[in-house]
Amino acid sequence: MQSVNALAQQYLEEDGIHFHFSMRDKEIKNVGDTVVVVTESGEEFVFDALLHATGRKLTQKDLA
């Protein structure tokens, strides 16, 4: 059985959404109608829209 996360990612990817995990950004800036992300390694990505999310590690086992 797939997790809800995996199913959501699969459906979004089928709609053309791309995921980039564990990347470290150096700069995020608006350029006209786009968003430009420059990574610490120097890669540059241009987006129409950007969802920038951070994860967290569970520290309380009662919250799971």
C-alpha cells in the first residue's frame, strides 16, 4: 500500500509538477513574472510558481 505522500506526489507529477528534494538554495528571487532559485551548487531553476517547504523531525513520539 502506498502512502498518501507517495500518491499525492505521483498525481502531481502526472500533472507536470516537478519535485526537487534535499536541495540547498542560495538565493530565491522574483524576475518579472517568474521565480528564480539559485542553489548552493550554482544550478539555476526558473519557475512560474514555487512552493518552498522545510521538513521537521519528530521529537515527541506521542505526536505521531
